[in-house]
Amino acid sequence: MSYLDKLKNKLDSFSTYRSELKKKLILSTEEQSKRINICNSCEFLFTPTRSCKKCGCFVDAKATLASSECPMTKWPKIIVSED
């Protein structure tokens, strides 16, 4: 994945984060911790910035979003009702 693709992913992720934060589609702390633990043990985690070497996203932010998923299929997106 090119640098520009990773930058686009980061911008898209930020936009999604803002949108989902407004809709309260943020995962529970427990679910976030599960995802972050998976990322912490992943070979694609770039620890100085805590970003994913595959998609370029910041894993701590991405792990909070219900609609996000790991590009390596290590954790899926979760469908949350907006009710």
C-alpha cells in the first residue's frame, strides 16, 4: 500500500470516527481492549506511532469504531443498531 493510500485511509478513518462519535457507535471499553490487545501482538503494528503497517490507521482510534475492521481479518466490524 502506498504512502498516499495510507494517508487517505487515515483521513477516511478520522472522518468515520467523527461521524460515529456523533451517532454514539463507539464500542464498549471491553470490546476496544480486545481489539487493541490483538493489535498489540500483531506483526504489522508500528509501535512508535501505534499505527498499522497494512492500512496506515492509528489502531487505538480504529479499535473504538464499531464499523472498522482489521485489514488482516484479525477482528471484524460489529453491526450496532443506531436506535
